Amino acid sequence: MSTVTAIAPNPVRPVPTKALPREDRYARCIAASKRVRWDIDADVIRGRGFDLREKFLPDALSLAHQLEFLGAAEQRFMGQVQGRTYANLFGLIERYINAKVLELSRDYVFGDQVALEALVRFSDEELKHQELFRRIEALVAVDMPAGYEVVVDPNDVAKVVLSKSTWAVLGLTCHVELFTQQHYKQSIQPCEDASELYRDVFFYHWREESQHAILDELEWRREHARIGPAERDRGVDDLIALVGAVDGILQAQSGADADYFLAHAGRDFSPSEQQRVRAQFLKAYRWQHIVTGVQDPRFTGILAELTTPAQQARIQAALGPLVQAVLTDAP
């Protein structure tokens, strides 16, 4: 059974290689980067803060609405805790992405200067995104209760990720930057009762991530063409291991966030309710950071082109149970 058929909710055709020549695609990324360029203070924050009477993460991502024993304010608070972590995890992920992009750019230093510029712009934008998410965390911390923490260090995560093969790292990066677009377009942008500032953060983030996803695919395909079958096969194992490492981060952070929510929700919960809150945090984080990505048609299409049926079966065996568990009662 192919990865596409097994992981996506419905079979999709593999996405074909883009019609534009590879060189033109780098040039178009540069043009788009110049066109959508934005400033953290002038365009995004604009002197604003967060209003805790408003949602951060929409229900379609937080899954808070699935806990029927939570009142509206409690569901909103759960979405705010998750929304805070959602932003912080992107800041964490972008630490390793920037390091890998800088590494890749060295291949072009004495060669394709258009590709070099595209990757340098990519790196510059990722540094800006990290600063944006640090600024957002500082703003959120002003009004939310004390005691929240991110349980993993960005540098430690980057070192683990970058210890794996470039094929796998680019596959994970492509997965991440495609689901960020999906989340914004399908869930965050349409959420009319969400914080305007929160929506703006991910609107501007999405505008630049659109170019990054194209560059991810180009570099992933370049690496795939450069290496041989044995290295590709090791890359598949590394990609499975990286998804497992992501899940480990989500398990640790969801536990800390559930503790924070239960401590500050304003009332006591029964043991069974506490257990459901903990399970729902983990389910939501897996939904956000793993399942929506492996369901994305563009990602599954690229993956199907770059893997053999046997490799797809390995991926399915590793990820299928997690995906199916999360999809139970998913939105």
C-alpha cells in the first residue's frame, strides 16, 4: 500500500514536477520574497498586545471543543495555551531550518548565484521569524499566568535533527512548511473570533513560508538526485526517526501544557477529566504537527515520487497507527 493512499484520507495523484525550469523557480522565489517583505513592528505587531477575551488557536487546530465538560471560557483558555506553544514550536523548529539552509547555500557560493540569493533570503527570513516568535512570547507572557515553559531547548533540537541525513531533514522541513500554509489558509484565517494580532502573526509568516516550501522541494529533489539508492533508503529511516523525535517533543510539551492548563483553569477537575485533558493536548499537538502534514496532498505527492513502494510501506507501518489514532473524532 502506498504512503499516499495509506496516510491521506483519500488517494491523491502524486504531484508532478513543476513545469517551470528549476532556475526560473529560484528566480520567482526571489521576486516573491521582495514583493511580500514585511517588518515585525511596522507590519505585524504595530504596538498591539493580546486580548485574553479572544481566541488564539481556532477549534479546528486546538480540538478544545471536543471536550464537552469544558465551558466556553475554558475552551478558549485551552486554545490560548496551545496557541502560545504553537508559536513557540515554530520558533524552535526554525532554528534547525536556518542552520540547514545556510549549509545548503554553500553549494552555490561559486556557482548558481540566483539559487544562492534565494537561499540567503530564506535564511534571513527564518531569522526574522525566530525573532517574531520570541517577541510574541514576550507579549503573551505579560497577561497569561506565570508558570508556562517550553520544555525543550532549540539548540538541542537542532543538533538532533541535523545529525540525520540531508534527505530526511529536507523531507521533514518540507512537511512542516507545507502544513503551516494549510493551517493558516484553512483554519486561522477564517476564524473570525480569533485575536487579530494572532491572525496577523500567521498571515505574515504564511506569506514568506510559501516561498520557503518551494525551495524546500527544490533542494529535496536536488539531494535526491545527488545520492544513490542506499543513501535514499537510509534517508527514509532517518525521516521516520525524525518524526518520532518530533512526537517525543510533543509528548513532553503536551504534558507540561496540560499541567499549566489544569493549574490555571480556575476550578478542579475530576481524575477522569484530567486524564482526558492530558490526552486531548497530545492529540491536538499530534494533529497539528504530524497528521495534517502527512495528509497534505502536495507533501504526499512529493514523497510518493521520491520513495519506492517498499519504503512507503515502512513509512506507513511507522506512522499509520499514530495517524489513525489521532483521526478518531478528528475535525
